[in-house]
Amino acid sequence: MLATQKDMVQLDQNQTRMQKSQADLTTKMTELSSNLEALNSQLESSQQRMTTLSQKLDDLQADLQRRFNVLSGQVTGTSGQGPSTPGDMYKLAYNDYQAGKYDLALVGFRNLLSQYPRAELAAQVQYNIGECEFARKNFADAARDFDRVLATNPKSDFAAKALYKKGVALQQAGKREEAKETFRRLIREYPRHELARSARDILSE
């Protein structure tokens, strides 16, 4: 009888250990399943990043090819290679600007100004160069580019806008006194322009 009770106790202990082992195994299986899910998620994320990178590379290659075609057409004098007029070159660069491709837009705008410095679009092109630098957070460079609009095309429709954005760029660059003087100049030279009101509001803050 004592042997039987001892066997029962031993059996209960064995059963308890087996249950514990089974619980541990279940826990490990759950952890393994979670790890596999995490790995699958990371793999999917990596695949998405690779797809996005591949698309960006394709876009960049297409942009570079377009620019090569433009330059090739200008060198050979052919018109079928790509845009060769200031208007067409502007559209190409502006499309890059709108798409947030500021580096490519800058190349296009500067190339346009280099080849057609006296084009009717010159003031607008120079203004957009400032906008590209501003968008890239190169505020000091943006201020200088906006200032070039005033230096080269002081009577253009973009002069007042360039003066205002120069002030904003100087503010962002931490040059507050220069920014204030720029806004005061805007008010003096273009008192009836709608941006003069914005300049007054900034100075009153």
C-alpha cells in the first residue's frame, strides 16, 4: 500500500513536470510565432523600401535621360531631341519643382538662365531658384537668390514677391534685423502691394 502511494506521488510529480514542460513549450512556440511574424513584417517593409527605392532610381534615370536629350538637342541643333526654347525648358524645370525634385529643378532653372539670361522669364526663373533653395532650407542662399531678382529685374512683377520672401528667408536664417530692414524696404517701395500689409503685420509682432 505504501509503495502504491509512493508511486502515485511520483506519478503526480511526473505529471506536474510534464504539464510545466508543455506550458514552457507552448510559451516558446508562441514566442517563435511572434518572432516569425515580426520577421515577416520586417521583410515586407524591406521589400516596400526596395520597391520605393527602385522607383526613385527609375525616375532619376528618366530625368537624367530627359536632360541629356535636351543638351544633346541643343548641341546638335536638332529640335526633336527635347525642349530647347526658354518656355519648354522652364516647364521642364518647374515640373521638377512641383514634384519636390528641387535639385533637378535648380539644374534646369540655372541652365535656362545661363543660356537665356535676357529671356522674358528671367525674373520668374531667378525667383524660382530662390524658392527651391528655400524649400531645401538653405535660407541664406535663398535670400541671396531673391536679392538677385531685385538686382537684375527691379521692375518685374516678381520684385515685390522676391523682397518679401527675402525677408522671410532672412528670418529663418536668424538674421532678424536684416529681415526687418527688408520688410521696411518692401513697405517703402511697394506701399500698395498686398505683401506690404503682410510685412506690416510681421513688423508689428
